[in-house]
Amino acid sequence: MNHIEVTVECADERRREILLAELADFPFESFCEEADCLKAYIREADYRRTVARIDGYLKKTGYRYRSETIEDRNWNELWESNFEPIDIEGKCRIRAPFHPKNPAAEYELDIMPKMAFGTGNHETTYLMISEMLKLDLEGKELLDMGCGTAVLAILA
């Protein structure tokens, strides 16, 4: 199923927040805020059914916008194929099985990326691992109460 990406020009952060709230009344599935625009995603069939309302609202409020068809694809597969290894302070490397090993890393975690929190891409995971690398965890019991791949528990 194809989607339509509607890109609305809006450099002002406060106006983008208001715009996002207003567009939430339409059948958009998700939004992405960027520095100079708001991108809204909607199923192609829903867009065709509501394009006149969307166009009317955006023209009435003075926003310039453009729309583009996004071909259907496996988004998880695309994300996974672009996953890059994460290096934390030269001591810990989180990689996918399809990446080469790095013998210089003291700890190497092999995790298949599946859009899960815990690949090291998220700032909190990265920061937690950075802090864990400073601790002596020998003989300690730990609890990883995350929401992903248990990367912190694996490292511990």
C-alpha cells in the first residue's frame, strides 16, 4: 500500500506544533518535524478521499506544500540494511551479524537490528553503555528494565 508524503513549509517551531495539532484531525498516520518543514504521512487511499479538505486547509492558512507518492516497501528491511555498527568509546562495539568483527573492541555485541530499542543508536542506550564501561560489574547482579533487545543486560 502506497503512502503520500505531504511536506508543509514551516520554519517556525511554534507554528509547526500548531500545524501538527491541526493536521492530526486528518487521517495522517505519522509526522516528522524538520528544521524548515513538517512532513505528514497518509495512506494513498485516505489522501485521495481527503485531498480537497487537506488542500483547502493548507491554502486557507497560507502554508505552501507539496505531496509525493512513497512506494510501498518493507521499511524494517530498509532500516536494517542501513544499520551501521555503533562504537562506544573504542571499548564496546554493537554490530549486526552481517558486519565484520573488530578485534580491537574489548566488548563486541552481535545484535540483529529489528527496529528495536537497544541497538545503541538511541542516546540513552549509548549513554548507559558509556557509564557501564566505567563500572566494575564483576560479581554484581543487574537488572535491565529496558524495552528492547536487552543490550545492557548482554553487556553486563
